[in-house]
Amino acid sequence: MMLLGMSPKKVIKMTEEYCYEFPQEKAYVMTDKANYIGGDTIWFRGFMLDAASHQPVKVSRYLYVELCDPFGDVAQRVMVREKDGIYSGYLPLDLDIADGEYQLSAYTNFMRSQRNDYFPKKSLHINNLMALKNEIRLNWDNNTRKLTLNLIDRSSRQPVKHEKLTLLTDGGKVFTPQGKSGDITVKIDPKDLTHGYIKISFDGYNQFIKLDDNEGENYDITFHPEGGYLIPGNECRVAFKAIGKDGYGKEAAGVIVDSLDNKVADFHTFHAGMGSTSFTPEKGQVYTAVNNDGRRFILPLPNETAASIHIERMSNDTLFIDLLGEVPQNGQVVIQQRGIVLWSEPIKDSYSFKFAPSGALSGIMQILLLDKDMNRWSERLVFIDNERVAHATISTDRESYGNRKIVWAKAQIDTLKLKKGNFAVSVTDRHSAIIDTMHSIKTQLLLSSDLKGHIENPGFYFSAADSAFRAKALDNLMLTQGWRRYDVPAVLKGHKLTPEFPIEKSMAISGTVKSRWRGKPLKGISLAMISPTTGYGNLTTTDKDGRFEFLNFEYPDSAVYYIQAVNAKGGFEDNIVLDPPSFPDIPYLTSEPQPEGAEHLMDNRMRAELNPMLKSILLSEVVVTENRLKRYSVWYEAVARSRFYPDDPENVIVSTLEDALRSIHGIRIDNNGNITHRGGIIGVFVDGFQILSQGNSTTGSIIPNAPAPKLRKHTKSGTIPGMNASSANSWDFPVTMNATSSMLDEIELMCPYSSIASISFLNSGEAVALGPAASNGALMIRTRDGNGLDAINEHNPHIAIAKPLGYQKAAEFYSPKYEVTDRPDGTDLRSTVYWNPCVRFGDDGKADFEFFTSDNPATSYTIFIEGITDDGRIITGSSQIEIK
């Protein structure tokens, strides 16, 4: 459809309708701090907001949060469920997690309809426990490609002996150099590196390291004329960005010359590799930037048929907009922010306009020059800071405190008419915790979420640095980064995008049933699904394409679902193909490391030494091997009172599962081969999957009053919550036992003793998270390869087993409450002293919270809050208290 111009009212109406039809979500994740050690827990709060108004929304039921390592692999992924408008959760870190800079990101299923550029990302520094004791000293020579390594004791500064060294590159190359101590040299070929990262493992000490592969000519300078074009005969502002191979800005300086090498301008970086300069280009000239090292970079050619937007900003009150070059007839200027058109003006006789942004929201504003057909001719971004931020004042009942004393704190907003809202609060010890100054709710909502590309240290643009310097640096950023969220020209042309991914309100398990031999989709197959861990069950039927779906339910993490298919003749269909989980591919972005001082390492070492589970790792006389450090890498091994490891030296004489079980305190094997605790038969789990119910009695048929199938397993009638009772088919429940076999027989059939890495016993209290299947306790078996699910599937050919990602079960940050008589004993050295993901303001704009100080003397705490008001204003605040 060809348009002969468009009225301002229609421009505004079309964009408003689009925002209503396709609203967008913005997300931000606050963490309790920015640095952790192995065994710590990352506590987080997700803020879900309408992208246009920044008002809180809760249309998506779930928020996904991922922790990604420098290789780009997902170290952890959790799904948190919205509760009362709040998305909060936690990421418990493995004890042997590798040292390095990790990336935390978050998204909803609906946000996947946009590019992953929109997902919030932040850098977290994580120390391997052994980094508190030892240090990997390295020397990398980029010319010879040789890396020299040495493991050093941090206290004595002497080399440390090790049993095994492994080096893995992000390109997949594995090195296992020989040597027990001292300097070890490895030569790494360029083809073995993808992004320059390696992972080094000295026994149990694992660390990611970024090799400096950015010497010589490995940088680039790009030039960005204001408005997109160099207009001949007009003074043009040109921004530029010098960036290295590692993604960081680089210093650059030099001159710009014309085709005859005549100098027309100087250039030099101003901040983070960015800067700007001005000159008047001429028609037919080719302009080249000559850096001081002699490298030459061609600028965009002058374009006599183009038009460009030029901005003069005398103050924050007025924008002077000039159109240069061949301005399109019957075009118009459109100014929008967050998809909302603030101003639209047809181009008539004048090419100069004024706009007062005083009524605009804080954040990025996009100025567009469009022709009569709504094609984009020029674009200019500017940043508007109208102080629409709710600065919270934090006060405490005292300025300083002793150890184990209660702190009464109050947050208050005095400057806003609408004071309702909520915030997350973190109180951290400055000796062991780092507050993230690079990524905040302000940087994400006002800057990073609306710009293309990676922004180096976005926190600088909102820091206490010189305001004039920050303003100039921020404008250079606007000139070199592009707008990415709302495509207004496409909307005005009627090209509206529809969401590819729906708003997620519940969960689903789906797949296809195919014939065994030909793989042909089977129509009309009846399927039953049941979860022994949650008690939920349901029925469905395949469509003409063999597809099936179980919809409109939700399950917690670690829930297991058994699915069985029966054809019209009553026979089982074994070829059930479950749809694999789908997650976005979020690239790891090289980010500036969080600053960390020696005091953080020292205090974290003290914290670890006071933890009985961690102390042995740090004792110099204990030799820590990789296997020993990993033995508590699953939660049930850490909480279990009784554990058995076949590889322990004292257990080498044990050769059967029965002998191993008889050595575990708390369980018995009766005359029928049942495994019991205090007379009750316990549940059995392999790699987190339940394989046996409690006792030889079966859990029952999924279909009530169904005849027993002729199988090696036995079923009887029963009812399952949520089941349709109208079917007459029979079903085999997966966790029943052969009437003539014992629990020992069944376990060994699925996982022979030689395949077992550990056996743990949880009593009923420790196994409460496993549900009714472990009401008498649980035997937890971890296999060496972690493929227990394959063994279960092989053992039950008629069963498909699904263990999808479920919502994270809620947990509360532990904050001790001391009595007046309690005296410090040096055992409480919390790094995060207090964390609360949601504190709500009352009608008076005030909010109270309280916490107890720890045992760490002569330190100070940082109280830090971030939140949002109900009308979409950002809440920030911080304060410090002294501990004496």
C-alpha cells in the first residue's frame, strides 16, 4: 500500500494499536552480590515489566534464569514461578565449580519472540574453593603461542605438587601435559581457540582463563556519521568505535585525510574506544582514517542523494533538529520512545524543528526521518534523563553495631505522589562481597534493553563521574549503537510482527507415537501419563500425525513422568518419541571482570574454613583429588547421613551391591530382599529417577477397574488424581516389581554394582523433597556415567520417561535470629548478611526490614535496594553501616 503521507494522529494511533496487540516484556535480574565461591548460593529476584511503561506485569507464569560459563555452556538453568507478582529464586553452586567470570541471563517464553539481545545479562565472578588457597600463575606468549603454567600456594608462594593437569580449549582441544610441580609449558595453536578461553584443571582446582589474543593488528575501527550519511557540503559529525578482538574498546588516535591525503580532521577516543569528530565532506572524495600505528580505515562515502538528521542539544530542555541533504518530499519526522510516538510532524517548508523532551520518559529516544511511504531515511538516537527515578532513603536505628546485634532498617520515598511499589534488598559484608556497579536496574531498563550490541560497563553512564564527561560519552554511545526494540517504520507500513512464542501460563509434555518398524505416525493411540513424585496423571490420544500433548498442568523441578501408549487392540506401542526441551541459544558475551581485592579472597577463605564440609578442602596437609572434591556435587550426597563410595580405599574389598548396602548405617535388608528403614520399605532412586515403589505391592493401574495385562509386572485397580475414568484399556505402571524378584534383584538388573559411583541413604526427614515415594526414606544411587534414565528405559520397554525442567521449589534465605545472651564465637561469617526479594512500601511510602549482624568484626555492611513502583518508576538506594 502506497501512502501519500500520514497524519500525526494516524501515526500515533497505529503505534498505540501495535503496542496493545503485541506488548513486549522487559526483564531485569538482581542478585544478592556479584562474587561467589563454590558451595555458595546465588540469590536472585527477577523484575518483569511492560516494555513501554515499565510497570510491573505478571502475564508470564515462569521466568527462566541461566548461568553460563565462559565456554558458552549452561552451567545451571532454573525456572521460577511467579507468586504474588514476584519472580525469585536461587542457584546453588557446585563445590567444584570452575573459577571464572560467568554470565547470568533471564527470559520468559514470550520474550523468545524477540532476539536474545533483549535478554538481561550480567557478569558474576565465581571462585573455585581451591582459589582461596592456591593460585594458577601463567605466562602467555602470543607470538610463540606458548603458555607456561605453575600452581602456587597463596601463603608460602611456593609451587604446589599436583597429581593431574588437564587443559581444555574452547575449540575442543585437550592437553594433558606431564609434570608434578614447577613450570609446565603447553603450545596452543590458533585453530584450537574459538574465543580465546581455556579451562585448566589442577586436580580439583578448575579455572577458566582468557588468553590475550589481541595483539598486533587484531582490532577494528568503524565510523558512524550522524544520521547515517555524510552529506556533501554540510558539516557532519562522525562518531567512531575502536574495538579489539576481545570485544573491549581500544585507545585510538590519528587523522582523517581525503583522496589526496590532505588532513581534514583529527580523531581520538574519548571513552571505551568511542569518540567523535566533525568535518565538511565534499562530493566525490574518499575519506580515510589513518591511525597512529599506520593502519588505515575507509569512512562511508559522501552521499549526495541521501538525507540525514543533525541534532543540537543546548540543554536537557530543547532538541534542535535539522534535516540535511536531499530531504524526501511529503515525508515526516517521528519521535518515539519505547514504542510510543511522542511527536510527529509532516515536512513542509522548513527543515528545522524544535522538540521539548521535558515530558518524555527517561531513556533512549529515537528520531526518525521517513518518506511518504514510511521508509526510513535517517535515524538519530538521544538519551533523555528526566530523573524519573525513585531514590529511596535508607536509615537504620544506629550508625554502628556490635556482632550478633539486631539492625532495624527503614527505606522511604519522599519525592513521589504514588509511593506504592516493592524492592529487593541485599545486605553484604564489604570484606567478602562485591556490589555490581556495572549492571543495575537503571542500566538494563534505560539503556541495555533498547540498544543493539554489547555495552562495555553500562554502569559508568549513571555513575558519579563528571556529568559533562558522562553526557558526551553517552552521546557517542547513541551514535555508535543502533535501536533494536520497536520497528516503527514497519508498523506504519502495516508490517506487524506476530509473536512466535506464546505467553506461558502452564506446562506441557508432548511427542509423537510411531510404529516400531517403519516409523510411521500412528493415529488414535491412547496414552496415559502419571507422575509417582507428584501423584498427577492424565490421558490423551494421538492426532492424525501421531502427535500428542498433555496440557494445562505444572510440575516442580525433579518431577518424573511415565508415559505409556496402547493401541486399539490393547497392545503396547513402544516407539514413543518425546519432544526435546527447547531453550534459546544465548551467546556468552565477554564482559569486564568485577573488581576483586585481596581482602575478598581472605575473608572468603575464613568463611570456607569455618564450614565443616569445606574445611578439609583447604587444609594444606590434605591431598584433594578431583573425585573427592566432586563427591558432594549432588544435593543428596551433601545432606545424607550415610554414604558409600565403591572407589574409596576401605571399600575395595566390597564386590556386591548387597555387601555395600549392609555397610550403610540406617538401613536393613529383610528376608524377602526388601530394603527397609525402621521397618518401613524405602524408595529407590537412580540418578534422581525413581525406579522402585515401596514394597512388592504395586501402585496400581492408571485406568480404574482395568484387567491386568499379561506382562512380567502386575497391576491392580486404583484411581489416580486427575484421571479420566471412562477408558477400558489396561496400563502397566512403571515402578512395580516382579512378584518373584527382590528389590536387590531389580536394582542390580538396572544398574550393576560396577556401574555405581556412590550410594547415599536419606532418612524420611532428609528425603522430604522427594515426596510420598520416600516417606520411609530413600536409597539414592549415582551411576558413574549419569545415564540411569537409559537403564530404566531399557528395563521398562513399554515406558517413556520424561523429566522436564519444572518450576523451582521455593526456598527462603536463612538469616539467623540471635538472643540477647548469644555471644559471638567466630563461626558466623556470612558474606550476604541479609537477602529479601520483596519488601513492599506501605501507603506512607515507607518500608521496614530487620536483620542480625554476623561475627565478622571491624567491617562495614552495604545495604543495597533495587525495585519498581506500581507506576513504573525505578527504585534505587544504598547505605552503609559500621560493625565494630
